[in-house]
Amino acid sequence: MSGRSGEADQAAEEELLRVLRQLAGGRTVRELAIELRDLVAAVHQTARQGHLTLRLYVRPAAKHQVPSQGGGVLVTDEITVSAPRPDRPQTLFYRTPDNGLSTHNPARHNPTGDPQLW
């Protein structure tokens, strides 16, 4: 922490939450809530880790703004999600004599006893 008092830390937390609720007219918080629920579901389904990232970009509202005169800042958000994906199904294939692929085992014999691809 920054060495602030507990009251100052609490005020900073409350300010951050207020800014997040107001950012993009509330869209950011709504989107974060939805993305978090989806991420939790994907983690539960796959038993793998994922992550949700919120980046806030802050820049002066005016290009030639004088810092000592105050002025506004523009805040833009970026939300990224890396959700785990379920394993894709695998299919066992066998190489054919002409280097193709077949799901039938060429080592198996047909009813007449001759090896072939089914």
C-alpha cells in the first residue's frame, strides 16, 4: 500500500468504484460482470485457469493542456478475457499404403482373411 491512513485508502477505493460504475455510462461494469460469470463457468467446466483483464487508459483531454491549470482527462477501458477451452475431440486415424488417412485399421482382416482397408 502507499502508507496512507485507513480512511484515505477507503476513500480511494470508493472513488475507484464510483469511476468504474460511471465509465462508459456503466457499460464497463456490466461487461466485466458478464465476462467474469462466463469465465467462472469455463474454469468450472474445464478445471483450467483463465483470466480477465481490465486496462484503463488515461490521457489529457486537450493536447496542449497545462498541468497546473487542472483540466480533464479521457478514460478509456479495454477488457480482455482468456477463457480456457474444452479439449477438442480426437479421432484415431491409420495411415493407408498411399499415405492417406482412414479410421479403419488396415491391420484388421476382412471376413475372407485378406488384409484390406475397410
